[in-house]
Amino acid sequence: MAEHIDIETAITGLMIATPRLIRILAWNIFALVHLTLGVVGLFALWWFQIAPADIQALAVPLLRLLPLSTIGQIAAFLGLSGLALVWGYTKAWRWFLRKRLAAFSLGPWRQ
């Protein structure tokens, strides 16, 4: 026969599980939003029949602009890579989530 747990243990379990579930939900929303943006972008490219060669023809002159190339050279000199940019982006996303979820006053989100 199943044993019953007392109310304190059940509430403690909920207090531990709720922030973890919210964190999982937040990262799922993060992935869903970015996947949706990617699909909408690809659909727009298909709808307007924009070929990859057209995108390349527009991007090459933009990449050769002096300010953009200088910024890229400075970033490379400082050792910034794509991984560092992704890390910064996720830190900004986590900061945003922390600000939005502060109303729930969950322990791990308040730092």
C-alpha cells in the first residue's frame, strides 16, 4: 500500500520543483521564439523568391564597409568569438527573464 506524505514534505517538494519547472519553461520559450523567427524568416525568403546569390550580393558590400570591418577587427583582436557573442546573448536573455519573473519572487531567479 502506498505511504502518505505529510503536508510539509509536499510543500517543500513543490517549492523546490516550481523554480526548476519555470526555468525549463523559460528556456523552452526561448527556443520556440528563436525557431519561430527562423521559420518565418525562411518562409519570407521563399515567398519573395530571394535566392542565396541575391543575399550574398547584398551582404558582401555591407561586410566590406569600413566601420563594420573595423569593428570585426577590433573584436577579433580582443578575442571575441561567436561563442562569446552567444554567451553574452544568453546572459542578456537570463537578465530579462529574471526581471520578468521577479514578480513571482522565486528563490533561484532572485540574485
